[in-house]
Amino acid sequence: MNLQPLDIGIVIGYLVLTILIGFLISKRANKNLDSYFLGGRSIPWYILGISNASGMFDITGTMWFVSILFVYGLKGAWMPWMWPIWNQIFLMVFLATWLRRSNVMTGAEWLKTRFGEDKGGRLSHIIVVVFAIISVIGFIAYTFAGIGKFATSFFPWDLTTEIGSKVISSENIYALLIMGFTSIYAIKGGMYSVVATEIMQFLVMTISCFIVGVIAMNLVSAEQLNAVIPVGWKDLFFGWKLNLDWSNLIPTVTNKIKADGYEYFSIIFMIMIFKGILASIAGPVPSYDLQRILSTKSPRDAARMTGFTSLVLFIPRFFMVAGFTVLVLVYFSPKLVAMGPGIDFEMVLPYAVSNFIPTGLLGLLLAGLIAAFMSTYAAYVNAGPAYIVNDIYKKFVNPNASNKRYINMSYLVSLVVVTIGIIFGFFIDSIDSMTKWIVSSLYGGYTAANVLKWIWWRFNGYGYFWGMLTGLVASLFIPLFLPNISALNSFPIILLISSIGSIAGSLLTAPDDEEVLKRFYSNVRPWGFWRPIYVKVKAENLAFQKNTDFKRDMMNCVVGIVWQMSMVVMPIYLVIREFRSMTIALVVFVITSVLLKVYWYNRLEN
């Protein structure tokens, strides 16, 4: 593909503007670690919400969504439940408030408020730092694979390089250049630079989304789409089996469905719900999402921020996803058939961009998609090193260093983490496989210990350590020892191993310090199995009231999931011209919005 000078100029201008904004605002981050990693907790909640949405609008995930919608149709709208995307709903309803009450900087520091600072507490502290670094490195590797594939499809220059006997592909060179470019402002400016550039990036991405959707609706009619999709492609709901027969259209797609293991979709759906509930109650993994929560001014703002993230993210993103999908289905199906078994479904998005976006708009769209990558990547670069600098270096190595020393250490650690992530990125063959490992295997190792920390008073620091360790080891080695099991199906196995480690580690050691438990319970006020601690807190403070909001919280979570799902399917229905279904989704959105206003928003604590 040959980019026109106008398109290249728009992309270069956008990149220069991003660096300029990042550096101009970076001085505000150099006061101390709180300013560098949390923006001094002075950034308004709605700005953080847009920033959080921008971080989630990654190009690699967008490529994956387009390929999923292409293959599975409207049933692909359920696939994001694998993450699950509705963990934002659980955060919005109650978890963000619980987390923000701690007033700490990182997830590892938060554990001190739950398990104390004895040996068990220190072990829990260390293991979550290890998990944070592994997950951040995994996500950097994941974004490396995505941006490389994307850039090679558009930029006309062949950058293939030989270093000794090693050939480095253009794909990897482009990824190195773009990631290096983004690292400059992300490392230099900390949270302030990341948030400021993400606001600009989100505006560019949102405009790009609506451009793509409108182009698709102008170029693809309902009749054209119906001619290239199998029966059931437009159906959101499903039976015991998926029942999508591509054999007469694109036979390779049928092979992909079998390879994915999603033919018996009801079983997959039940596993996604089971995993999703547990993973959502566990709370956010130690990454940029948690960092945004801890950056808010108050628990109320933390809840509003996470709710706002869903509101501004899904409609524009899936308008773009649907637009690209129908363009490829109608105009590229013959070429995809000709490719035979060599189809790379992750290249569906680049195919669409290359062929349907006019000059000028193409430059803006490329800037928007690169912005999507940069915002996600910068968020991880800023989040991960906080655990090493604040929770290892400051706590155990040099607790009395100057703020300048801590900031300089943050620069160094960020650079090291980025380098390691890029090295792993060289070895990723598939975005899809990396996505599934992160959301199923890695999260499976995180879930058990992080659910129990909220709901069971007897769960202690040793239990957390052994639960996380066994889960982490299982997530790394089960794919090696059981290579034929899908990442999603491995989740229950990893969860079981981690649960045994969590419960055994707790019951074979003494309970945590009672004073620590009482402080945590009276401050955070979680619901769950806390009666022995509640009795003691109540004896000391007769005015204390335990949390009785479990039923209301669960009702709000169910309503919130439906609310979020309506925002996913509405733009898809609009693009494929299923106006009756879109109207139903709109009505559902309005009703659930009213319910959330009455039963969630109006009852947020001040």
C-alpha cells in the first residue's frame, strides 16, 4: 500500500504533537512518586474515565474483535466476556469504592492494608509484584505483535534488517520504532503525560470510529451483506451448538471455528460466565485500570470513573469494528476464499483500512489506530514499574532516597520492563493465542486468591502467596504439558490448583493479626464471611454498620452487564441495518440506564 504525502504528513504531525504534549506536561510528574504514578490524585474522575477508555481501546484488541465478528457474527459479541469486559461493571458497582478507600499507590501496597506486614504479608506483597511484572510484560509482548502486523500492512518501506545471521522482519522493526517512540513520553512524563496524550488520542480514535462506520454503511447494503454470510450470522442468541456453516462460502472459516473449539458454544458460554463472575469479583489485575482507580480523588469518584469508562468506550469502538467487518465480508470474501488455509484472520482489519479509506481520512484513521496502540502501551509502561519502584526499591532497598532518585529509578525500571516485553514479543506467533493465554490462563492463576481476599476473614497472607504462586506456575506450565487444551478450558484446572494453594496456605498457618483485620474490615466494609471480625468491630464501635448491600450490588451488576451489552450490539446492529434489533437494544439501554441511576448512582457514598 502506498500512502499519499497528505496521509504521511497527518500521521507524522500527530506523532510530533503527542511527543510535544507529553514533554510539556511532564514537569508536573517530577515532584514525587505520587505525582509520577498517580497524577497527585488531582485529575478529575471524568478525565481519568476517558483516559481509562483510551487505554482499553488498543489496536491489537481491535484487530482481534474484527476477526471474531467476521467469523462468528453477532455471536462474537459474547466473546469479549472471556476477558471479561464486564469486570468494569463490578468495579463500577462496588469494587472501585472498596479499593479507593485504602488510599495507597499500588495493588501491592494495598495488600498491606489487608494482610499486614508480618512474614505472610510480605510474601503476599512480593508475589503480587511478581504477577504485576509478568502480566505487564505479557501485555507489552501482546501489543508488540499487534502493532507490528498493523504497521507492515500500511507503511510502504521494507525495513527488513540482518544482524549477523539473524534476520529481523519489517514487522518487528516497525513495532520497535513505534514502541520506542511512545516510550519516550510515557517514561518521561508519568501519569500526567499519559493522561494528557490519551485524551487527545481518544478524540482522534472516536472521530476515526464514526468515519469507518459511515463509510461502511454507504458502501455495503443489507442485500450485499446477506449474500456473503451464513444463516445465523446475524443472530445474537444461540442453541446448544454454534450452527454457523461457512462451508459453501469460505470453507477455511469452518476450520477456524473447529480449531478454536467453539462449536459447542453453550459450554463455552457457561465457562465464560463462571470465569467472568469470579474474575470480576477478584478485581482488576495490577495494571493501568487499578492505577486509574487509585488516582481518583475519592471512593465516589472511583466508582463514577469506572462507569464512565464503559459509557464512552463501547459504542464508538464497536461502530468501527462492525464497519471494518462488513467491508471485508462483502468486498474481500473472494480473495479470502482464494487464500485457502493460509488466511490470517488477524489481518482482516489492515485489509479493510488499506482498501476503503480515502486519502486524508486514511491519514487521520491511521493516526487514530496508532493512537489506540500508543494509549494502551503507554498506560502499561506507566503502571508496571510502580510496583518495582514503590513496592520493592523504596520499601526494601532504599527507603530514604530523594524524590529525584525515585523518579530516576522509575525511568530505568520502565526501560528495562519495556525491553523485556519487546524481547518476548519477538516470539509471539499469534495475537489470538496470546490474548487467550492472558485472559484465561494468566487470569486463572490470579482469580482464586483475589476473590478470597475480599470475602473470607480467615484467608491470610500465606494463603494469598501460595494461591498466587500455584496459580502463576500453573498458568505458565499447563499450556506446555497440555498443549491441546484450549486456553479457556484450562481456566477451571488452573483455578482449582490455585484454590487448593490458597485454602491450604491459609488453614495450615495462623490467622492474620486481628488488629489488621479489624482495621481493614471497618475501613473497606466488604460483604462476605466476616462475622468473627464484625462482632469484634461492633463491640468496639456500637455505631458501626456492616455492609448489607450484597443483593443490591449483585442486582446492579446484572443490570450493568445488560447495559454494557446493549452498547456493544447497538452499533453493530446499526451498521448491518438490523434496525428493529437496534431499537430493542436502545430501549434496553435506556431502561438499564434508569435502573442504574436509581439503584447505583444515587446511592454512591459521599
